[in-house]
Amino acid sequence: MLQRYMHDIIIALEAIMSNKLKSMLTALGIIFGVAAVISMLAIGNGAQQEILEQIKMVGVNNIVIVPVVNENNEEAEEGESQSKKFSPGLTLADAKAIRSVIPGVENISPEVSYSSALQYSGIRFPAKVQGVAVDYFKLYNLPLESGVYFNEEQDKYGMPVCVIGSNVRMKFFNEINPLGKFIKFGNIWLKVIGVLRKTEITVSSFDNAGVNVYNDNIFVPVTTVLLRYNNRATVNKPSSSDNVITFSGGTLRVSSSSSGGSTSTNYNQLDRIIVQMSTTEQLNSTTEVLSRMMFRRHQGVKDYEITVPEMLLKQQQRTKDIFNIVLGAIAGISLLVGGIGIMNIMFASVMERIKEIGTRLAIGAKKADIIAQFLSEAILISVSGGLIGVILGIGLSYLITMVFEIKTIVSFLSVILAFGISAAVGVIFGYAPAKKASERDPIESLRYE
């Protein structure tokens, strides 16, 4: 029995080889369908991994509180009742109150940052100095390449120490060990005690949501920034320059103004407070409690904004998932069209080979042999098209990464899925023509002209 069916498969293979062009054109729909499925799923997998990496970068279960700096003309429009209210802005006291009052807080880090130039051995390099708490490094899962993080005591007493990003290390200390060296920011010398490992993740578009690409940054205890540089909350006489940072006698002054007479003054002591909760389930309820607490502490002035970056990123992931489903559906339609093409060609093939079918039936072939022959042709075309499509899909995925710089990940599951569908298409769409061929009357087939 097996030998008999093998003979049918060999006949099918000979028929395909004798009509190479027609067979290749028939397989094109399957080839492009499989390639589309693999490449679309690869794009989806790459997007999903990027989102997961971004969630790690913002830290798990984080809540971000940032100040909202209103312009003078906007403040004037808020009404007389609002103008009578006073808010101290976002301060270190807010962070301490959150730590002591809110239950389930795992880590908390107040942040204040300044962008300026670092100096070492005659080299200047633009960088961002971030004043952070000790919890910051645990909160963002920042790995060290060498050295240590600063500790609670160094933060409490405002000691001039820092942890530098990998790009800062390469710029200033490419050939020497940076640990123990002093680097200058403004008029203050900071001792390097740690170097962070380099990250390849680019998430600058999420910076406002609490994501930091830290390769170009140096990290200093927040108390050090507030003590050794001029406390921004005490700056109440801004100069006429726009977004200027000046150094004088070891102090840092910040002032800003905008054109057209509209000015804005950042009276907030901090740029951001990051609160990390123990579990994801606490995020929504804690955000509500935080909102009420901050509203009371700021005298009813809504000069802050509370966001949950992880929720924003997950929302973006859901959007991308929908997009990937649409792309997958389009790719699936390509496979469906390919299957219909196979059925079409196989029906045409049956009509072209009526005499061949009649001859085989007349010399003893059974209906099962005819079904096996034409079904084998359809399966062989779809399977070979599937194999070519897999190779094309993998190549296309790598091409998308190289040309468009879109991250793609080809998974084994997507290859098996696409190839399995292509084989199933051959069986499903090849059966009807094969069945029709087997039901032809041998005598009428032999008389067919």
C-alpha cells in the first residue's frame, strides 16, 4: 500500500517538474504569504521586547510626580481666588512625607537635575548632573560596571561624591581607572566612586514619563545638589536671560524667561519624585491617595502631575498588539489568496489532464490513487513555497532591522506556524480538485478531445 502511494507521489513530482513555471507561479502566493507572516510576527516580537525593556528602564510599579510650571500670564487667568493660594512647590519634604505616610512604598527617590559641562584635565563635555536618593539605583535596576553606589550617610551629609555613566567614563577616563578621581561640575569637584554599565536602550521619547538614558549622566546625592549648589526653591529674582545656568562662588542659579513678555519661574525644589510600590495592584489606589495628599500639601494648588509610566507603556503595548493583529490578518489573507490560487490552478490542471486521468483509471488505478496524485501535487507546491517563504521571511526581517532600524525577533514558533499553515493550505485547497479528478468517468475521459 505504501509503495503504491509513493508511486502516486512520484507521478505528482514529475508533473510539477514538467511544468516548472506554472508550479512556481502557483507557489508565489504561498511564498509571499509565509514571508509576510514571519516578518510581521518578527516586528511584533521586537516591539514587545522593546516595551518590556522600557518598562524595566522606568522601573517596575513606579509612580512619577513632576512639577507643572505655569507661565505668569496663565497664572493671571486662574482667577483671584487661585492667586491667593500659595504652594511651596515640589520639595524634599514631599518625598519624606510620602515615605512616612503612604503604606507599601518600596523605594522612593527625589530628583533634581542640571545640564551643563563637566570638566576634567582640560576636557569639557556636556552632561546632565542628577541629584538622586540612594534608592534610585535599586528603583531603576541600574547595574554597576565598577565601584560602589553612594550610601545613606553620604546623602545625609551632602558629600561631594558621584556615580558616572559609561559615556562619561569613556570621554574622560578612557585609558585610566576613574575610581577615586575628581571631576568638576560648575565650581564643585565631585569624587567618582562608581561607574554604571552601558545600556543600548534608546528611550528618549519616554524621558518625561520617568525613563532615563543614563550613559551621559552623572549621579550625585540629592542633598549634595541642594546644599552645594544654590537651592532652586530660594531663587526668586530671575535674570532676563532664557534658561541660563550660571556658576558663581560654588553656587548654581537657574533663571528663565520666554519671549513676548511671558515668563515662567521654576520655584520647585525638585524636578521629580519617583515612588516605587511593592506590587502592581497598589498602583491605582496609591495614585489616588497620593493625589489627595499632594493636593492638601500644596494648599489646593495643582502645580504637579502624577503619572504611572508602566501603565502608559502597557497602553502603548496594547496599541502595538492591535496593530500587529491587523498586520497578521493581512499576512493571513495573503496565505488565503495563495491557497485559492493553488485550487484554481489545480482545477485547471485537472481539465488539462483529463486523458491522463482516464488512462490511469483504465489500466487499474483506483480513485484513491488519483486523489493521492493531485493532492500530492498541491501539497508539494505549498510545502516548497512554504520553505522558500520561511527563508524569505527571515531574510526580510533582518533587512527591516538593517534598513529601517526597527527591532525584529524571528521566533521558532512563528516559523512553525507559518510553515504549518502553508502545508494545511495545500491539503485544504488541493482536496477539492483531487476529488473532482478521481470522480471522472474513464470512458468519457479517454474520448475527451
